[in-house]
Amino acid sequence: MKFPSMLSSFEQESTPEKTNKLRLSRGVVIVSAVWIAFTVAIAACVNPKLLAPVNGAVSFSARLARKLADGTIDSEFILPAMFCIVALLALRFFMQPIAKRLFFWWTDSTSEKAWNASALHWVFDNVYGPLEVSLVAVAALRFLEAGVKGAGWVHAALFGSVVEKLVACALVVAFSRVVMSWQERFFSQKAFELELEGKELQADRLVGVSKLSKLATSLVVVALGLKVLGVDIGALVTFGGISGLAIGLAGRQILENAFMGLMLYATSPFMPGDEIKFSTNQERDIQGFIIDIGLFRTSIRSLHREMYYIPNSLFSTLSVLNITRRGKEFRIKHEVKVRLADTSRVASALTNFRALLKSDPRVMRSLHRRVFISEITPEGLTIMMSFFVEAVNKDQFYATQQDFLQKFLETCKKNNVRLAAPTRAFTQVVDEEGPLVFSTQKEKDMELAGTVDINTTTDEADEVAPSSKSANEAKPPAGGLTAALADMFLGEKVIKEEGVVEEEENLRRKTEKRLEEKRALKEAEKLLKAKAKEKERAEKEKESARKA
């Protein structure tokens, strides 16, 4: 695969002549290299003595490596070993620039990004580099061991065992560095390929697998390190089982969080950057974006820019809605009321709007497209529209939804179908002590709305109309609620219906009855109080007469 940074200027701005010239030069180099190798092979077969220097260098390198590993280096190998190490370091400083220039020549590019993303650069930095450092470290330890043994400063066996363990640890560290670097490059390339193919979900899961792979590699490296240090892993596991039981009882929640964190990495129900929604026992409808998925907790930033830190164990019992993975499918669903007077023209309007949805390429054909009358009420006909559109993000979806709503209004206007007006009436009854009853009814009595200002709240409305009579007889002022609704929806005067008048009359009668009952109750209370006072006064007079 090719990363974007690896696209050279030759690939982007090449000409046919330049391409042919570069191909010819590459072919000449390849043919020359093959010819030289073939000639050397034939010469070696004819005269084996020609390979004697090569065989000697290989055998010496093998013996030197064995002595460095065994720690049996002597004075015979000290100077050649030092020469080899210095030559190795010098070769590093010369070999990488030469390889870089060859890469630029081969790709006909001078881009540093292309070189940094190339496999050759990765080999130098992440394979050759750690091995070189470990080799130099091992050689330095062996030279130090030989010098200390010769000087007799410390006990030779003790110092030798320490050096052996350090050498083994250096090799383990170099091995782990190479393996982890290869894993990182492999998973990053695979994730990039999946993203190019549009498989974002698989790419997100691959990130979780990459984290688990790094964790497994780290555990293996730790086990190897303990092994080379002489630690008995079996005894450690046995002790860990006993102590782990005690730790598990004390820190069960911590272990649950860690285990669930690993499960989140493996299953990838959501990834950093995803928008999710869920509810807990303490709070409902938590919605936000994933910032980070840690081993013990997950960080979420809400739509109000607040930060939530959720323990990972909580996700084992929660139902999480991943909004981001909805993809490009968005649903437009609305309900609109139109007048009963336009019933004969509604069918034509709906047919035209369905045809518009069918011909629009933004509407998804694989999902339903519904535009029907869903309810009939005294206020009007309820039209339900539901269909799906394809959009890259929410901004594009809202723009598409606005466009379709405007087209629906235009379709209704062309077919002379108007939206139904909202209906509301206020009734207030006042007695001598102040407001007694205030109610809001679903009535098509827009003339009553003139008794209450459009901006008046329910709590303040009882101060507007002085009595039920004035409320019933008042007429809507110019520019009031009636005019606003008429201009907005109907463009005509709303007429009071007979059923509304009858219902209002019934309410008035009930209110008057309640007033009469209240007055009778007050009169009865006054009469009882008067009788009580009269009785008390008579008792006082009797008491005073008896004393006299």
C-alpha cells in the first residue's frame, strides 16, 4: 500500500519522456547488478579461493558473536572486536545517507515525508537501530567483564553472572522494540487501507486489536525478562493466585474496570471521536463525544462541553447508542396540520410531493418514503411525512431537511392547501374577592384571544380581563393574536363556531353555580357566627345576673 506522504512528485507531475528515462535507468542498474552477481558466482565456482576472504570474514564474525554471547572473549579477540564495533558504527553513519540517496533516485523524489514513510527508513530506525544499540551494549559489557576479571577488583563469578543477565536483558529489549515497531507499522497500514475502502468500523476495531496486541507483547517481554533474570515464573504465578484472590476481593471494582477496558478495545462498540448516548441510574440521556478510552475509565465530553468520567465496568450493563455509526442515513419525520376546508385538495398535494421525493436523488430508495394523512381532528387534517436522506454530516442533513420542508410548503401553496391555525381561548371569572376561575380551552374562538395579550403568561392572564362578561364581549384589537395567526396561516377571519358558544355557556353556568354555592356557604357561616355570639352574650348575662 502507499501512504499519501509517499506519493512522490514523479507520480504526481511526471511526463511520458521522464517516465521512460527513469524506467530505462532502473532497468540498466538491475541488469548490471544481476550480471555482476552472476559473474561473481561463476568465478567462485571456477576458483573457490576467490571466496576465501568472504568465508574468513563470515567465520570470524560468527566466532566473535559466539564469544560475545558466551563471555569467553580473550586478548586475541579484543582488538578485532573493537575494530568491528567501530566499523559498524561508522557504517551506520555512511550507510543511511547512501540508502537515502538511492531511495530518492529510485522514486525520483526529494520528499522527506516519502523517505520517512518508506519501509527502508523503517528498517534503519526500528530494526537496525535497536539491534545496533544492543550489540554495542553487549560488546561494552563483555569488554568491561574482561577488564574487571583481569584486574581482579571483584569476584569474577559474581560479576560474570551480573553481566550475563544484563546481556540477556539487552537482547530481550532489542527484540521487543523490533516486534512492537513492526506491530505498529502493520496495524497502521491495515487501518489506512480499510479507511481508503470506506470500512471505518473495521478500522476502528483494528485499533482495539492493536492495543490488545501491544499489551500481549508487553506481557511476553516482561515474562522473558523475569525468566532471564532468574525469577521462577511458576512460583510467581502461584503466589499471584493466592495474593490475587485477596487483592480481587479488595479491588473487585478495579479489576472489573480493567477487564471491561480490554473488552472495549477488543469489541470496539465506540471509539474516540464517536458521539454516543446512554442513561445511568444517576442521570438520564447522557450524550457526548468520546475523548479517550482508558484501561479503567472512559472520558466523554457532553454537548454542553462538560466532562464525564465513566468507569468502564458500567458499560457492561448499559445500552449505548452510537450515533456516529449511523452512517450517512438520516431520517426526516414531521407532522403538519392542514385545514379541514382543503380536504378535497390535500390528496393532489400529497401526490405531487410523493412524486418530488421519488425523483430527488438525495432520498434513499432502499428505505420507506411515506407521506399520508395520519389523523383527522376538529382542528384539521394531520399529515405525516417520513423518509430517509443521505448526508455526510448533520450540517448537510439540516440543510437538506430545510430544503424539503420549503418544497412541501410550496407544493401546498400550489394546490391551494393552507396550514391549520393554532386554537386557544382564555376564560376568566371574577367575583368580589378576586379571580375565581381561569382556564385555557381548545376552541376555535379567536375573538376571545383579544382579551389576553399574546405575550401574557398563564399566571399573569388573570389580571387582564375584569370579568367573564367583558371577556366574552371584548373584540380582538388590530394587530393582536387573531391578526397575527390569520396573516401567518389562513389569511382570513376565523369564525366562531356554535359548539364553542354552547360549551362556553355551560362553563359560565357551572361557574355561576359555584359562585352561588360559595355565597350561600358564606351566609351560613355568618349566621352560625352570629348565633354563636348571641349565645355567648346570653350566657354572660346569665352569669352576671347570678352573681348579682
